[in-house]
Amino acid sequence: MTERLLGILTRSFGQILLPGIITTIPLTILSFAIGMLIALAAALVQAAEVKGLRKAARFYVWMIRGTPLLVQLYIIFYGLPSMGILLDAFPAAVMAFSINVGAYASETLRAAILSVPKGQMEAGYCAGLDYFQIMGRIVLPQALKVAFPGLFNSLIGLVKDTSLAANITVLEMFMATQRIAARTYEPFALYCEVGFIYLMMCTVLTKLQKYGEKRLDKAGRMTGKPVTGRGGVICWK
Amino acid sequence: MLEVKNVHKAFHGTEVLKGVDIEVGKGDVVVILGPSGSGKTTLLRCMNFLEKADKGTLVLDGMSVDLAKAQKREIREARLHTGFVFQNYNLFLNKTALENVTEGLVAGRKIPKKQADEIGKKALDKVGLSDRYDYYPQQLSGGQQQRVGIARAVAANPKVIFFDEPTSALDPELIGDVLTVMKKLAEEGTTMVIVTHEMSFAKEVADWVYFMDGGTVVEKGTPQEVLTCPKEERTRQFLRRVLREIDYYI
């Protein structure tokens, strides 16, 4: 490796990491948090079979999963102004990413809610709880444990997807790299460098996921495997 | 004290209950017997609104509810006065044994946590689980789980407890513990409606036995009348078959 290249790489490292810290990470956290709220709402109205809303949630998931994230970003940032809705680049990116990740995460959550044996719901009713109490106290705590790895998958995906925000003028890690690459004519090294930084971020998240799973295991004691009981009824042992 | 009248229920056009009447007096133990598919479990589930009946009335201690058109408020009110024990226990898997029992007291009946804990511990003591308060369902045997289920149903001091085949999912050697607990409850004067296949238990503990087949009550009476000298041919057939099955076990 030439000295010049080494110099570029060391100098650019900070210049790439800085927008990573002040843009990529906040963008990811904010989008994921809002996305989770959307996902929870979309999953719950489907699990509860709320008429109308259930259909709306299905439509939302269908739309978002069926169109490219890049197209969604363009519609929100470049398209909406013509309808009179003008958003800054960062809020537009947050909006696009939360709507997008919400659709995927809602499916993860919905499946997790369905995986909680239905009998507990009935037992909850018989014990005198109402629907929201059963959901909040019994079903969701168990569902979140099941959904946890899947949701982390979405989060890790989102970290990398934020690079698409460069297309709508958000100065995040990837755009910073592009600029340096254009200046120095070292695309190979620089794009490898930014890739490495993304990889490190996701590595941290992977470790976090492992730690979280361990904690949940301890908290829920749900280490058992589902077994088929007599009469073909699935129960947990 | 508890009465259901003219219960009808069909699943996808198949009639499962064709006008069933059950009457339960205070302190009575009523056992419902019948071959599988006779509608006994469905009847029990309709009585607690887990299944919506197409027609029928429930009268619980003077409160009359239309089983087909019950309002949410009425259903909740009725459920606050009944307990239900499931075949598969249906314990809350993220809660300890004690929390399983107190959940309905704290969240459903707004009893202060401290007081609920006391009631819960008493209920668990009663079913012989005083050393298992903090165990999660997965750490308990089937028999223990079902006894937690019974404690959960008993704790709120309901007017009647429904048992839906409480021993059918258990290993034979664990059935005895559960039946002992149920017998104890019966002796204390708990009003119970029990769907079961345990013939000797029915004979010993029941005040009234209903025999159901094909969605109707074929025969009812004291255990003596129904189990020892049944009048109906269908009852006799059923008993012959069941008793022979028991021979196989021996």
C-alpha cells in the first residue's frame, strides 16, 4: 500500500465516522423507534381483527413491501413538494425509513403474537382481564421475546439502508465517502473503508442482540421447546 | 343458582348443541359425561362465553344473560363470578405460579397487590403447592401446572367453577393429585361443573350426572341412577365402552 493511500485512509476515517455518529446513528435510532410504534399498531389491529383498520394495515404492508425503499425515499423527498408538502432531507429520510421498517417489523410482531398459545388469551378472559390487559401483561411480553431476533434483523438492515439517504441529500456516512472518493480518486479503498465501518456498527448490534436474548431468556424462563401434548394440542413444557 | 336453558350452537352448519338445559344448585357438583363430539366441552365453553352460542340463556345467581347476544359488560360481569379450569392448563407462561393466581385479582378485580398475594398464596397452599410460589409453568410438572390452574380459578372465590377435562392431558400417575384437590373443593361446598372421563371420580364426588350424546342431554340423575342403572340404551353403550377401556389400563 502506498504511503499516499494510507494517508488518505487515515485522514478520511474521521471524516466518514463523524457523519456516521451525528447522522447515520441518529437517523437509524429515530427511524427504528418510530417504525416500531407503527409496527406495533399495525400488528395489533391485525391480531385483534379490528375491522377496517385490519384491512388498512394489510394494505400498508402490501404497499411498502412491494415497492423499493429508494422509490419511497424519492416520493417523499422529491414527490411530496409538488403536493405542497415540503420536508427537509433529514425528516424526509426519517419518515421514509420509519414507514419502511414499520411494515417489515409489523409482520415479525404479528407472527410473534400469533405464536403465543391462544389458550392463554382465553384463560386471561376467564381470570377477569380485559383484552388490553391480556395483551399488555400476558401476550406481548411473550411475543416480544419471540420477535426479538427478527426485529434485530430489521434494525441491522436499517443501519445499512440509511446509506440510501445519500440520494436525497442527507449527508451521512456514504455521502461523505462519495465526496472524499470524488476528490481523491480512490474509490476502491474508500468504499471498502465505509463498508468496514458499517460492518463494525452491525457487529456491535449483533453482540447486543446476543446479550439481549440471554437477558430475555433469564427474564422469561421460556427456554422450553413446544411439545405436542395429548390430543395433538401444542403446549410448552 | 346456575342455570342454562335451551343452548344451541352450530359450527359451520353442523349442530353441536341442540337445546341443552343444565341446572346447578349452590354447592352442587355436576359432572357431564359423554363420548367425544357429544358437545360437552362446547357447552361448558358457551357457559363462560368462550364460544358464542347461537341461542340460549344463562342465569347466574339471579342475573340473566342471553348467551347469543350478551354485551361485553355482561360477559365480564359473569366471568368475574366464575372460574374456568382448562384441559391444557393455559397458564400464563411469563408469570410465576403465584402471579398466575394473582393476575386476575390485581388486574381484573383491582385488589391491592399485597392482599392479592396473600389470597394467592392461600390458594396455592390449598392445592398443595406452598413450595412452588415462584416457579414458572415450565418448571412445573403437568399435575402441578393444573393445580396452579385450579388455584387460579379458586382464588377469586367464584360462585361456580367450570372444569373442562382437567385430567385428560395428564400422565396417569399425576391424575390422582388433581382429583384429590377437586374432591377437597367439593367437600368444602364449592359449586362445580365438571366435564370429565374419570368415572370413579364422578361416582364418588358428583351430586348430579348428565350424560350427553349428539348435542343433547340423554339422561340425567344422581350418579347412582345414571352410572349404575342407566335407563337409556345410549348411556349403557357408552358406559360399557368406557368401562372396558379402563379394564385395558389394568
